[in-house]
Amino acid sequence: MENKPKKPTPSIKQNHGRHQDPVARRSNFDEVALGFGLEEAVTEAARCLNCKNKPCELACPVNVRIPEFVDLVHKEDLGAAASKIFETSLFPAICGRVCPQETYCEAACVLKDRFGPVSIGRLERFTADYARKNGLIKPPACAPDTGRKVACVGSGPTSLAVAAELRKLGHAVTVFEALHEFGGVLSYGIPTFRLPREVVRFEVDMLRKMGVRLLKNVMVGKSITIDELKKDFDVIYIGSGAGLPTPMNAPGEDLVGVYSSNEFLTRVNLMEAYKFPAVDTPYYVGKRVVVVGGGNTAMDSARCAMRLKPERVTLLYRRTRAEMPARGEEVENAMEEGIKFEFLTAPVELEGDEKGRLKRVKCVRMELGAPDASGRRRPVPQKGSEFYIEADSLVVAIGQSPNPVIQQTTAGLSVNKWGGIITEEATGKTSLDGIYAGGDVVRGGATVLLAMKDGKAAARAIHEKLSAKVN
Amino acid sequence: MKHDIYSTEGLYRIEEKEDLSPTISRHVIYAPLIAAKARPGHFVILRARPGGERIPVTLVDWNAEAGTVTVIIQAIGKSTTEMNAFKTGEYFSDVAGPLGTPVEIKKWGTVLGVGGGVGIAELYPIARAYKEAGNKVISILGARSKDLLILEKQMEAISDQVIVTTDDGSAGRKGLVTDAMKDLYAAGEKIDAAFTIGPIIMMKFVAETTRPHGTPTFASLNPVMLDGTGMCGGCRVEVGGKPRFACVDGPMFDAHLTNFDLLMKRTAAYREQEASSLENYARDHECRIGLH
């Protein structure tokens, strides 16, 4: 590979990558972000100043070697760039798509204020995709077998991170997944137009090539308990996620057409109901869809609903856009796709027909009052502001809490009042010896990257424990 | 034989397939982890192939020694029709479980089991467990007609008394399961607990029949289910005025506290799509399933 002398060109305008046209993408489930071609990637990589103190890398939850891999992209050595990312993260195609880089590495980039940050996320994604498509990815070498056995419960991002790290260190890792696809929320939750399934499958498959054993259709807590696993494994890591939907507790929530975001997204993403009848799982949205909530899950739900071609999709959020927890980019995408936003609006009652099907949603306008415990101004209903929205279906996307089954079936496992497993933050240690936990089952609904960060931290602690035992 | 419960070799192979009626088949499937763990009242989720629906089915039997579980499937929609077209030696792509909360087996005294249609299959392991626990077991088996009546002999082997009812009188007595129940009460039979599995409308009337007698009654609910792991809430049912998830809290609930009317409405959610899906399938597979 030719070794080009590197001259940073920071003042070139930041390239955000190409996107599918908003009108066209409304009727397909193909990826919205199209990213970079090789030339665009190399040009964007050239903007990096290669700062000595690496603020971007320090800000990264999984400490990707950012300046080094970006330099390798600039040198057009994509295989080496991918290997460089692999040193700390085995999931660049996933992270390059779902990480909110604007709050991590790109927020720390010294170019941010003057020219816009280097598009690190897009470069990570490009590197992973290019390397995958051109056969440049080599699974990392694993240390000789230690004879130590680790079970990971769930196959979402936190367990995948644990599995990758511990397998590299030579431990035998078995991953248990309750569903028929691996990836947890990456498979059932995040829509394909943000994260194509072949990307998830490829990165999961790499674990398999490294010798990680992946078992589907096993629901730990029901199919087999933690106590039973303890007989066969030295350490157990619980990454069972936050899959318990939060209901609105509004009258009429049992009407046909009312979904939890989990059910709606699982139907559409995991079961690929949008292909019905080519696949067997059906969906029902009707002509008018209402989505309730202001987070990323609400955006995903609304954007999935839009692609099922109803006449309209309306999103209700009880505060204003400024308070929305969703990523700015996702809100913009949703708006571009024609989703109607009703801010300062909350549903109070769902009304149905004689067959028990949803017909309309009684809503109330809100105003922002005094700040609540979270520091955000509390929405209060405006008297006499009730109005109706006609609706055939409604998706409740107002939050998830930790899956409760393992907590209920494991004696001695300490749990907080929200149902999350209590852990020591730096290590993921639970109240039980040899049992660790991380990701959303600890945090409640958080992010893929924090889940991976937890996994990496726990892997370090687990390795220490297992090494101590060997010696 | 010792099975490696963590091995994927041979997993989900159909070791034995038997047609019990033109639409009802029995499948014995290799799934040693499930077989080792199964209890009466557990269910599994089956998928015939990639792209297939997740179909919850209650376990009828299991054999930890052989590493197999037995399910009985009635072909109602496309997915179940496709499953029943499987032959011995073919594979399900997925069998997840055991799921749900098993039924508590204890000594009640006299236990009445009321099964309707393919629900008889699901009643079987529960009735058997009660018999083994020293209860007197009376089983009422309801079917539309003689050719849809299944497991009569097996139920006889584990029951003190079996009463068969059919809608058309082609087997047993003509009438409804509730007629037979009323006669039992009228004859002074002291029933200490009742379990019912079958069509929702039947379970609702079974509950209404036992209610005046104060007999503790439990029904196995069959709502629309997706993941079966407590994640989607699609299977929520109303029991005692509260939402419960049939997949993790059930599927067996106190029948006197169950809102059967709501359950009926919610199970109709996808009827149109299901009918069109079956129609398409039947058109493509005319000769195999004989629906035309």
C-alpha cells in the first residue's frame, strides 16, 4: 500500500454522507443513510488533525482507536483500518450506525466549532462495510483455551461485547438467546432502515468464527435457571435487556390496534411482517396511526409505521421538541418522512367500536409548568383543551423497564425498585458471586453503546476473576 | 441416554409424526433441554421455517430420557397447516421453551378436567399429573364430532371417569361439555377443582357452570402471542381487573376472574390476514391439504 504523506485539510466542509430521498424511502425498509464512497471517505479522513491527546478516543464508550483508524482510511488501507477498530470493538458496522456520535467522539473533535467535526461515525461505518464487502476482515486471534466457561444471557449488544472480549482471552463462551435471531434489540427493536440485518448477522457470525457458542430459543429463567447454569459455567453474565413495555394505563389500552412499541417493532423488524404475506406474521396499522412518546423508540415506531403506507402517522409528545429525548437526527428524519408531530399533547382515553377495535384517541393539550425531579418542566393538562384524533392503530412508546424473569427466578439477586439488577458500576458485579450484569437490565432503557461499554468493563473484571482462580 | 443440553446437533428433528385426524397431528420433536425441564402447563413456541410465524403450543408429553417433547397441532391457519404437512425426519426451524408458568400440582381430592377439541391434548399432561398426585380425576372431552375427538384412550388410562360429548352425537352423548358438568353436580359429585382448556367460548361457559358451586376453576388462555417471553405485551389478558401476560404469568389463570369477552375480541385481531394467508397457501398446495 502506497504511503501517502498526510496533510490534514480540516477546513473542507464536514461531509455528513448521502441519504435516501425522504419521499422514496417512505415506502421501503432499505437503509436511509447511504454513507460514503471510497473517495468521500478518504477526503473526510484527511480532515483529521490526528491530535496527540486523542479527545475523540477518550470520549468513545468503547475507546475505538479513532485517530489511528482514520489515518489508515486516509491511506486507503481499509483492511488495516478495520483491524485497528477491532482492537477495541468487534462491532464497527453496528456502532457506526447506531452510536450517537454527536454526543461522544464528534462532540470532542477539536474541529467541531470551526468547521464541523470529522464524521467519525460515518467513517467507522464505511470502514466496516468496505472491509466486509471486500473480504478484508479477519476475526481476531484468540488466546489459548483457558478451560474457563462463561455463559452470557441474552445476545444483545452488552452480551456480544462480553463474549467478544472473553473469547479473545481464551475463555469458552456460550451465549443464550430466547428468540430465534441473535442480536437482541439490534434484531427485534432497531429497524432495518437504520441497521440492516445482514450487518448484525455478519458481526454476530464473527463471534461464531472465533469459537463462541450461540444458542437460540433458550429463555434463561424459564428454559433453564441461573442456578442450573451455575453448575456448568464458572461465570454468568446477565444481559437480558429492558424488554418490559410501559403501559399508558389509559382507558381503552386493550383495544385491538393498540400496540406496545415492543410488539409493533418486533412484528415489523424481527418477524419482518412488512413482507406479509411473503412471510407469515401479519401486522395491522389501518389508515391512521398514532404513536405516543418522544424517544428513539417512538421515532423508530413512527418511521416503521410510515413505511407500512397508512394515510398518515401522527406522533404525540407531551412536552416540546426541545425536551425530546430522541436523537436530533432521528427527529429530523421522521419529520422529513412526513410524520406529523403534535407537541404538548397527551392521550387520555382510547375509544373503540363494538368489535373492540380502536377508533379514536381522546387527547388533551399540555403546557409546561414548574420543573419536576428530573429538572425538566412538568407538562400539565390545559383545562377544556380535549380533542379527538381518529386512529385505527396506536403504538405506545413511552419507555421500557428491565425484563423481570431472571430477577424473579434467581434467589439472592439484588434488584432496585425499578426492577433493574443492582451492580457495582465499574465491574458489573451483582450481589451473587460469579454473576455479573450490564446493559439495559441494569440501566433500564439506555443505549447500545452504554450496553457495550458495560460489557467491556464486566469482561475485564470477569477475566481478572477467572485468571485469579487459575493461578 | 445422556443428552448434551447445550448441543445443537439434531435439534428440532421430528422423531415421530402421526395424524390423529385429517386436521390434527402429533409431533414428537427432539429438544433435550426442553424435555429435561418440562412440567404440566408449559408451552413451547414453534416455527416451521425461516420466515414462519411463532406458534405457541402447549406440551402434551415429554421424555427426558429420549430428549423429546410431544405436541399436538390442529391445522387452523397457514402456519399450522404447514407444520402438519411435515413428515418424520424433517425439522422445525425453531422450538423455544419450555415457556410459561407450570400448573401447581397438588392433592385437591376430586379434579374435573374439561377439554374441548385439540384442548384435550393440552389437558392430558395436567390430568395425568393430578392422577399421579393421588386425585380422583374426572375428564369431560368435548368435540364437534367423532372424527375430531382425540386422545380418548389415553385420557381413559389416566382418569377415573371419562365423559365424551359431541355436538352431533356421533360419539358419547350429544350436547355440550357444560351439560355433562351440570349432570355431575346434579348427581352430587363433589368437585374440588376444575381445569379447562379449549375454545374460549367453551371455557367461559365452563367457568359460569362451576361459579355457582364455588369450585376453584382454572382456564388455559390462548391469546395472540408473539415473542412468548414477556416482552411485547400482545398476549395481555385481564384477570381480576388487572393486565397479566399469558406468556410468562400463565397461560393458566383463575377462570372466575378472567375477562373472556375481552380475550375473544383480542384474538380476532388478525382474522382477516390469517384467512387470506391460508387461502393463498391452500391455492398453492391444493392437493396436499385437501381443503378444496
